Amino acid sequence: MSRSPAPSPVDDEAGVYVSGRAHRTLADADVLNAGMRRRRAFTLVLLTLVVPGSAQLVAGNRRLGRFAVRVWLALIGLVAVLGVVFLASHSFVIGLLGRSWVLGALEWLILGFAGLWALLFVDAWRLGRPSSLVIRARRMLTAVTAVMLVVTSGGLVYAASSVGAGKDALGALFGDGEAVGAVDGRYNVLLLGADTGKDRVGTRPDSIQLVSIDAQTGAPVTFGFARDTENIDFRPGSTMARLMPDGWNCGDKCLLNGLYTWAQDHASQFPAGTANPGVLATREAVEALSGLTIQYYVMVDLKGFRKMVDAVGGLDVTVKYRTPIGGGTSPIMGWIEPGRQHLDGYHALWYARSRQGSTNYERMARQRCVLTAMSAQLDPETVLLRFQKIASASSGLIQTDLPQAELGRFADLAMKARSQKIRGVNFVPPLIKPWDYDPGVITRTVASTIKASEKGAGKPAKAKKPAATAKATAATPAPSRPVAQPGTAVQDPAKAAGNAAESDLSSVCSATS
């Protein structure tokens, strides 16, 4: 008796008998189709990453895809054009991006594209038909899409917020005033460090520096004026010459940094529309001392200086002498030890202004060292990575009359200056006695120092080997300070200027980059 063959497996969907071989063929086809669906889904998302809108051109709304691709190509073209123009003229591009309205338009453009890109990613994920994928592939597709969306659109949103912070900072810091041209081929900028501490009556500049910049090469020269400089006769025709025809000459009660407070207290005597009488008085005093015409000023509150140092990530300075934190009317709370130090804002501020056991002139040298370190170490990469913090630190703590129209020019000069040696002279003993000096010595020294700078303009600064970090402790004796000798007016200001440009700074510290 013959047996009937065993029934073949039944296909669940069709309800018909199929052979074992046919069943395996269908299973293989399902696996193949699942793989193709998975590859298609991931390809659409990756296409959106590489060329936003291309996924829609392939499998979705082609009208949306064409619009997105055109926007993407337009943005690439804009960036390329700006890059080429930047190579040809740094100042033009920086000046353009320094305009508040341009930054406002750029902020909205970035936000708009961030939203469009996010929409394209979500649509590409939908076009991949995640419901047709196995659970594992569906989860992976969703995770990859989410990561790409955060990296692209999220990154653009952060960029837009940085642009917005820059726009707000520029609008608060720089005005829309008219640009002032160079005088004798130079831009002269007055830098004031304002001290408005609780133990001070009114605002007085704690640091007074004049920076003279070659308008072509960017070669900088700094001149430091002691805050206790006396006997100042103003230029004929100036506002202060009208208010003080006999000059600022009343002994120890008439110091250079006291002019700011006097002018603020007598603001009604200044011409109508004077924005800051204290700055005007100090500017005209430094013009009279130096013989230079000052185009702009920058005044930094010392609290702002501390925030700015923190915003750029600190400064590297090689300290020569142990410097106390505190002192005077308050106890010494610590020390800044000799050796190479990375100073945060708190320690950099104390290092620049510490008075205990040092003279005003040593403090001036330390302040110039800190400014030199800031100039040498504030590179474009640092500015881009910490832009929001820098913008926040400058808001409300820096005052200037530099107009937005000049940002491009000065940014270009700053980049040129970074590769050159910064010359500087502080007018302190033994070069001059701030309480008893020949004004001609100062003006001749300024002129000879600028002349020497122009001869060496364009030559890169020589790199110095960084000093080894000193392992100083409280028990380590600090190096002895050189004793300042009573100074008299120098007979050869040109020679003295060359010596003073190096000795006062190198005797207390050096800036490292």
C-alpha cells in the first residue's frame, strides 16, 4: 500500500501549498528587500547631510528639493566669494562683518537655514519609510538622523547665537561716528585702565598707555605715563588750555590721573555734547606730553579686564619677582610666584595692580607685560572659539569712541602687529622724574622711538625660548629686586629710549606666547 506524500508547507499570506525550496526562495527575497530598504533609508539621510535637498530630489517633493539645493549652492558661493575677498583684503571683510545690520542679517540667515536643514532631515527620515524596517534598523536610522540633525542644525543655531552676541556687543561698544584718518602715517590710541573700586573716590585711570600704530605696517609702539606725572601744560587751542591756561600745575594735588576726576566734576565747563569730559581731559594731557595727536581711546574697567582674561582662557607670563596678592590696607592673601605662570583673570589683575613692596613704575612695567601677553596670545582661533564669552566680558565694561567703520582697518593692523616686535617706553625713573622733568625729553624720546620702530617695521619678532616653570614655594626666597636709582633728565633721549624700551619690562616679567 503506497503512502501519500507529506503535505508541503503552507504560505501564511497566500494560503497555498509551496515546496520547501520555494519557501526558502521567498525568505531570501524578503531578506534582500529588507536590506535594500535599509540601505535606501540610510542613503537618503546621508544625502541630506552632504547636499541638503538631494533626498527630496530623488524620492520626495522635488520642488522642495530644488529650493533647498539652490539655497545650499548660494551659501557655498557666498562663503567662497568672502574667502577670496578676505585673502585680497582682510580689512574689507572684517569691516563688513563688523556692521551690526550685516550681523543681524547673517544671524537670521543662519537660523533660517538651520530650520530648513532640520526639516529636510525629518523629511528624509520619513521618505526612508522607517515603519517598513526591522526594529533594530529603525532605531539605528532614527538615532543617526537625530545625531546629524543636532550636529548640523544645532551647530548652526549655536553659530547664530554667537553672531547675535557679537552684534549686541558691537552695538553696545562701538558707535556710528565718523572715522578719523591717520596723522603722519600713524594711528594713536589712548588705553586707560579705570579703577572704580569701593576704596576710591570717583573714577581714576590706574593705567595710562598710548599705543602708536604704523598705518601701513601695523608696527606698534607703546608709551606708558606714570599716573603721578605733574606739571602738564596743554597745547594752545585745546579745551584744557582754555580751562587751565596755566596748566595742571599745583604740585602733588595735580597728578595726571586726577585730571579725569576733576573733569567729571566740572563737566558743565566743557563744550556741549562732550561725551566724556574725563577722557577728553586725559587725552589732551597725553597729547601735550607726547607731542602726538590721539584719534581714539579705549577705557577698560579693571573688573572688565579680569573677565576678559578669563574669557580668552588666561595668559602665560614669566614672572621675575614674587608678587603679593593683597597688601596695603588688606592682608596678603597669597603670592604669584616667580617662573612661568598661567594666570587667570583674578591673578592677572592682581599681578598687574599689586602695590605691596613695589613702586608705581614697576607696576607700570607689569601692566605693559600683561598687555603684551594679551596681544601675543589672542589669536583668531581663540576669538572664534570663545567669541560669546569675549563679547559678554566686553559688554558694559569697555568704553571707546572707535566707530564700527574702523573695525576692519584695526583688525587688519592688529594681525600685522602680532608678527612684529612691540617696542615700548615707560616714562619713569631713571628716564625722567614724573614730578620734575623736561617736557622736551618726553617728546624727543617719543619721536626717536617711533623712528626706530619705522626702520624695523615688517621684521618679525625673534622667537625666544620659554623659560622653565619655576617650582617656587612660600619657603623659596624671591629674587632680589633691583633698587631704583633717583633719576634725572637724560641727555641723550634717543639712546635712553632704546634702553628703556627693554629694561623696565624685562626686569620684572616677560610675556610668552
